[in-house]
Amino acid sequence: MGVPDVSSGAGRPGSARLRSELKRYPSLAAGGFLAAVVVIVAIAGHIAPPHNPLAINPGHALEPPGPGHWFGTDQFGRDVFSRVLAGTGTDVVIGLVVAALAFAVGSAAGLVPGYLGGWIDDIVMRVADIVMSFPPFLLALSIAVVIGNTVGNVIIAVTIAYVPYIVRLTRGSVLTARGSDYVLGARAVGASTPRVMTLHVLPNAAGPSMVQATLMAGWAILDVSGLSFLGAGIQPPSPELGVQVAQGASYITSGQWWVSVFPGVAIILAVLAFNFLGDYADDKLRGQGG
Amino acid sequence: MPGLRIEGLCISIGDRDVVRAVDLHVAPGACAGLAGGSGSGKSLTALASLGLLPRPARVRAGRILLDGGETVAPDRDRTARVRGSGIAMIFQSPRAALNPVLRVGHQVERVLRRKGRRGDLRQRCVELLGTVGLLEPDQAARLYPHELSGGMCQRVLIAMGIASEPRILIADEPTTALDVTVQADILDLLDDLRARTGMGMLLISHDMSVVAERCESISVMRQGAIVEAGTTRAVIDSPRHPFTAELVRDLTHPPGTGHEAGG
Amino acid sequence: MKPLIEVRGLRKDYRRGGDVLHAVDGVDLALMPGESVGVIGESGSGKSTLARCITRLERPTSGVVFFRGTDVTGLSDRDLRWFRRQVQPVFQDPLTALNPRWTVGRLIAEPLKIHGERGAERRVGEVLRDVGLASELMTRRPRDLSGGERQRVAIARAIVLRPSVLVLDEPTASVDMTVRRALLALLKRLQSEHDLAYLYISHDLRTVGETCSRTIVMCRGRLAEQGPTAAVLNSPRHVYTQILVSAIPRVGGATPRGGRLRARPLPWQGTSPDSGCVFAGRCPRALPECAADPPVVEVTPGHRAACVLAGRR
């Protein structure tokens, strides 16, 4: 009963499917475009920056944007454009790493308690509740201050703050999937519990947490640059975007806006790209839900 | 000409006809049956009668008349509804058709209000729930759909359907998801309502025995077209189309359930 | 000949808040090799719970389930691996019973993989042919198939390990009448070709009448009646069975309206009785004796009904 499905695009050539996908999901178009820009920028920043991001050139300090320095120079004469390129790369990589780690750890920590229930579930959820009772940024800040501010530690600090959200999302989906007939069906043919969990439950439960992880890549960029801005994250002279914003902050009032603003805009664009991609992931997930 | 009359109905999706040249007549007080498998177009035909065709589908040709007045024609606004007491419809999966967060009495009252009924809605709602066979209808009205069985939910939906005192009721697989005893009860209820209100009914089902038991005339649909139509007796006793013959073959009670009419 | 499956005194309780629901309340059953036994009753009678206890997807609260003489009642999933090769369920709705993200090929191959069987691809092709599906369907997903094809995939998956028992829970409920006959024919053929025993759960009496040699009738977790299908459906002795049978649609509607036997409707605050006949509250022919546990009357050899009225006529 009902109208036959004329909308599925299975069987058409790849380029046609991509085009129709882009038309159906504007979020993919927007996010994809931005993300592409960001990635190209990041790669370019590593391979061939116009100037060395770390090269100090006191004679050319605080020059406004112009032909030689498209984004101007900072107080040490460093080319802001090259620094923004490099910093974007750093931040995007950190964001992706945090998202991937949070997704991996969170999914595992949500799958096992969700499927098995009992005391494991109680303990894990209470721990997650405790961690979630702190605002993520403050929690990451406290951890970073305690364990030190190398790049690795910053990643750890932010990941710890994010993991419980993934745990909770995964667990919710697992609870739903656990009662499905296909789980019964898998048990009925003799599948062991680990097999049921990893091959049947997890793939069908991972959707919402994948969407969340995509968004988290963007938020991680914000959090990491925020930590660095406060001095608790990445340290100068590393050209991380938050560090750059911090270093240029005091010059805004005296009119040298470019030192802070360009890195700031880069942060916005990177976060926006991941927000759009997360939207697309969400749209896709809901579309498949029917 | 009184009753529901569907003439030459063609429904298309894109440039493909999914329902072709369908003619149906439901006289007042009569029960007409429409039998066919899934994908035969029977549900689309029903939805078209209420102007409820889902988006890509549209009426390409033909017309639908209620008591001589045209209700649906091609190029007409798809959302044109039959005004006043016209056609009502009930569907399969009754629990899914009810709002799970509202009490059933509330949902019946909403229908009453939307149909322009004034006065004591509560009273009328309880009356309706009693008419459809719910015990202690005032208590029943306070329940939520999940507290009711499938059969009871279907009764509530029938109450909502007859709230507008329709002249035609279309029942699309009304008992498919239900137990055999509940099915018989619901079909008895529908027959009873027909006798009382003079309402005509179009009973749609893939189960030929349901249609054969309750309807005076049967139309058999397959792949968008009517392949056979006639009185129940004629269609059952001497089916002309091979598809009908198949369906009728299923009716021959196998050893173990042999009950012939008049037993 | 020894029964493949033997069930004695099976009970399964569920706790809801403070209440206990006796979904299965003392059922005995035996299934012989190659036999088809039907289980009928309204929704809520406990048929599906019985099926899940027999396939050991649930652990019975009490009672025993024997397979080929071995007590499988309390075994863990790990210890039941050999049992699962022999006793397979087929669920009502293949759309939810098959992992939506897997292809047909992968779904059917999974049991082979789990039990370490070689030659999976060949066997999957074999089984697909056996159930009448084209091998091209191996790369498709369940949602791309029709209802009938999906159920065939579910059946294929169930027989791929060459079991001896299939427990089918409403296998034709989610398909059209037009597809039903083909599926039933398939099940019949598979049964004789592979010497399968079927436990066939359905609320559709006509299907059970066509396919099963013996039938048991469940009412609120208990056995109301059992016996040869023809006897149970043609001359039912328990009032509940009579009500079920009289509700079957009859062609031509010649049966007078008042002629159908009906159950009394349940009041809103109903509770199941602790003793006596479980159906007494709704029985149109209930007698004072029904407050005591009903006797099991052997109407004819093999045909038993738990009703005080069973012996009288």
C-alpha cells in the first residue's frame, strides 16, 4: 500500500549521484565547499607557505595587508597569512583527532554497558554523569592546566570532556537496537555476544554519535583555540590560531586589527565547515531512518 | 445518482499510470468490495476519493462523484475536501493512526469540533464510543491509545470516522492486523452501522474471504486496473479472470476448516 | 519414535512493575520428526513467548524443554550453539528480523560463518535456489526486496545449516494473500525435501488448517485444546476454540448474524483469575464449575480439551 518509491537513486553513475546528492542536501554543498577550502589551505600551508611562519623579521613588524603580505605582519614581522595557513592545519588536525578519539572511546564505552546492562551500565553512566556535570571547556581547561600543555595533552584534555556525550548517545541507540528482531535473529543462528555487539548492534547504533563526532571536530577547534588563547593550550611560537588571536589582541585597539582578525575568521570558517558537514550527516541519517 | 461513483479514474505518478480507468459504484447502504494484492492500486483509488493522494501521485483523468456532485477531477486542487458529511476513511494499523499522547476521547472531540459540531462535545463523544461498541465509553474516553488493544483502537477510529455522519465509509484493510475474532467483531460493527445510518461502505482488502463474506458486489484489482467486477455470487461462483480464479481458489476451505455457507 | 522437541510444564513469567504476567502458564507439547504442529490463539495468548522459549531465545521460568532427549532449558547461549544448528526460528516480519544494512548474501552466509562451515558461497547459492530466489539477489538489501522475497531470504537463512526443526511465528502475516499461497507451497516442499518438523504459530486458522496435522490452542498462556487439526477445527470442544472457529469469514455471508459465537467483552479493570479456567471471565457459556481448574477431557484419542463442557453434547 502506498506510493512506490521513485526517489532512490541506486544505479546511476557516480557523478550524477553526487550532483543529485548536492542538490538534495544543501548542507553538504555548503559544508563540502568550506571544508574543501579549509583542507586545501591547510595542506598549502604545510607544503608551500609564502613565507616561513616562524621567521621573525623585526624590520617589517605590524605592516598592514598588502602585496607582499596579504594578511599583513604581526608584531614580530612574521607573515600573518603563512601563520594562518599553518595554524589552520594544526587546528583542523587536532579537531579531527579529538573527534575520532572521542568517537572511538565513547562508542566502545557506550556499546558495552548499553548491551550488557547491569552493574557495568550503572557504573559507566554514573561516571559519565559526573564528567558531564562540568562545562566541557572548563573541564578541559582544568585538565590541561594539571597535565601540562603539550599538543598531546591538549588533545587528551578536550577528548575527556567530550567522551561522555558520545557514550550517552551511543548507549541510547544501543538500547533501541538491542531489542530489535535482527538481534534476536543473530542470536538465533548462534552468534556470540561480542559478535552481536560489534557486527549487528554497533553499526546500526553508531549513526547519532557519528553526527555528533562530526560536530565535535568543529567544537574541538573552538575549545583548543580557546585554551590556547588563555595560555593553557598550545604555546607560542607555534602558529596555532588561538595563540595568534591572543597575541594580536592587544593591538586591536591601536588599529592593527589584522593580527587577530584573520586567525579569528579562519577559526570561524573551520568550525562552520564542520557544522555544515555535521548537518549533512544528520540529514542523511534521518533520511535513512525511514 | 446517489452514492459514491468513480468513473474512469486514472492516477499517475510522473508519466506512468498507476491506476487505469477504474469504475466503481457504492450505493447508499450497500457494501461494495475491492479486492487485490499490494501494489494493485486499491489504496490509491481510495485516497483519491478523499483528495488525499500523496504528493507525486495525481489524478490524470476520470472523476469521482458523491451523490451526483463532483468531488475530484483532474487539475483540481489536490487538497479539495468533500465538504459537510461526505466520505470518511479508516485504515490499517489503528494504533499507528492515533496520536499517542492524547486521550482517545480528546481525539474524538477534536474531530467533532473540526466537523463544525457545537454543543456538548463530551456527551457526543461518549455516545459515539458507545455506538462503536466500547464498554463503559466514559471510562474508555479517558484512556490513551497504548492502553487499548488493536481492536479497540480500530473502534475509536471508526468512531472518529462516523463522527461526521458520512454518507460513504471507505475501510482500507481495516482488520488486517487484527485477530480473527476481533476482525469478525469489527466487520459486524461496520455492518451494523451501515444498517443503522444508511451509510454506504467500500471495503478494501487483500483477503478475499473478508470481502466475499460481507460485500454484495466485488471488484478485483490487479496492477492498477479492475480485472473483474460483479455481484459477489457471480464473481465467486464463476470467476472469469484467471487472477480472480486464483483468489477464489484460496477460499475453498481446506480439509480442517470446511464450513460452507448455511452451516 | 522419539519426539524431536518435548516441552513439559513450561512457564514463562514477566514482571511489569509490581505485577506478574504469566505469559506461558504450564504448557506440554511434543513435536515429532517431520511433523507440523500448529499453535493458534488470539494475541496475548502466549504463542510467541512459547516459540521464544522453545528456540531458547528466552529462558523459561520453570518447566523443561528437551531436544532429542537433552535438557536445553537452562543452557547458556554458548552451550546452545549445537542446538541452534538444529532448531531455527522464522520471524513474522523479515524487514525487522534481518539486519537492514547487510546484503542478502551476507545474511544467509552468517550462520555458516559462525559455525565455521566452508564453501559458504556455494552453499548460499544452493539455498537461494532452493527457496526459489535468483542468485542476483545476493547483493541486494532486504528493503529493496518485496515482502515475499524477504520472507524467502529469512527462510533461506533458517535452513542453511540444515536444521531439523523450524519454529515459524506468523510467517505469512506480513505478506499479501496472493503471496501467501506461494510461501506455504515453498514451506511444504522444503519440509518434505529436507525432512523438517514445523512448529507453526499463527492466528490465521485457515493457514494452520492447510498446513498442520496437529494443532494446539492457547488461551492466556494455557492449553485450551489440542489434537488432530481436522478434529480441533471441525469439531472444537473448548468454547474458546469454538469462538475462534466461528469467527472465520464465510463466503457469501449466509450465516445469520446472531449465529456466530462470541466472547464477552472484557471490563476495563480485568484481572486474570488465580484459579479456575482462564477463559471463564469472557466465556459466554461459563458455569459455576468453571471457577475450579478445568478437567482435561479426552474427547477422542489424541483430541483433548480443558473445558467442563468438552465432554457434554
